[in-house]
Amino acid sequence: MSKALPLDHGTIVLVEDDTETRESLSALLSSLGAHVVATADAEEGSEAASRLLPDAVVCDIMLPGMDGFYLIQTLREQEIRQGAQPAVAIALTGYDDEMHRLRSFSEGFQHFLTKPADLDLLISVLQNAIERRPR
């Protein structure tokens, strides 16, 4: 009897411009059973999130070109247009100040994690997002 992995059947869009962080997080989340689509910028991340309507989006805030705030606004608009259940959105950033935290929540993120990420907390948030999402 095989044991289910914590993120089985979950779809996660990961948007991170740092190659090492993106690759290591993608590998970790995939090893836990998630289908991960990892992108390096907000344009690609927004396209992937709008197309997939994932369980969760893990997104850096400061990205080249468009920032993570723009991505989450675009995704929320797409979800409304399609009548889709909102994805859980997690801001993952190097900024740990109150201004960025509050702006993240006001723009549509439900969680705010600073780098380096507390992996146990990130996995717990993602697991809850996947379990609560209707299939």
C-alpha cells in the first residue's frame, strides 16, 4: 500500500526569478506529489496561472518586468471572469517590512513568507490549499 504524498494531485504555479531558488523549490514540491509549473517572470507566470487555474500560486514580489502584484491582480480578474475558485496565493519575498506585507494582502495574496522560506510552513499552506480545493 503506497502512502499518499502531502501535495498529491495539487497544481502549483511557482514564479521566481532566482534560478537556484526556482529549481530547488520546484524539485521539492514535485517530490511531494505536486504538479509544478515554474516560471522566471510574471508574464509567463500569469499566463500559466490563468490557463491552469491552479490550487496555489507561489510568487516572488519583485520580478523583472511585471511584479508579483500585477500577476496576482491578473489572476484574480481571470478567476472572476471564469467563475473559478480562487487559487491560494503565497507571496515569497526577500522583503520583510510591514509595507510589503500589507500591500501583498491588499493586492490579493493570502499568505506572506519571507526568504529563505520556512519550508514546513510553505508545505503546510500548500497542503491545506490542495485539500480544500474542490475537484
